[in-house]
Amino acid sequence: MSIETSTLGTLVLIAVMTGVTLLTRYGGVFLMSFVRISPRIESFINAMASSVLIAIIVPMAYEGDLGARVALLATAGVILVTRKPLPAIAAGLAAAAACRYLIPGA
């Protein structure tokens, strides 16, 4: 399938992606309204969030450039020390920026 990327084509793509996103978000909430949240279901939902995060991080660590790997290590180090995500994200961004600035082509 191919959609021309003119101004109208871009707007159509954005509208379609918005609709799909809203459908999956509201559809998930609607379907979960019929499910009783037991401790087992709750642990599944918590594990699912972690697995999505891992699915994003592993390819970056495996195929990413040096800046991505440095950012990953900095983020992991700060999160292990502080147990706070916002400083860890800031450290990862700063590490990637510094690496890419100091080592051209990294």
C-alpha cells in the first residue's frame, strides 16, 4: 500500500494513525471493563509493561551506535543508584549528546 506524501497524504496518514491509536487505547479499556482484576491479572499487566520496555531497549543496545549504548549505560547506572526515572532519562540524554558531540560519527 502506498499513499502519496503530499500535504493531504500526510494529513490522511496522521488521521489514520490517530484513529488506530484511539481505537486501541479505548478498545483496551472497554474490553478490560469486562475482566475482573485478580492478583494474577495485575501481575500480568505489570510484566507486560516491562516486556514492552525491554522490546524497545534490546534492539537499541544490539544495533545502536556508540551514543545509544552510552545513553543506555548511563540511564541504567543512574536508575540503579537513584531509583528515579526522570534523572535517569536526563542522564541518558546528556550522555548520548555528549558522546555524539565529542566523538564525531559515533
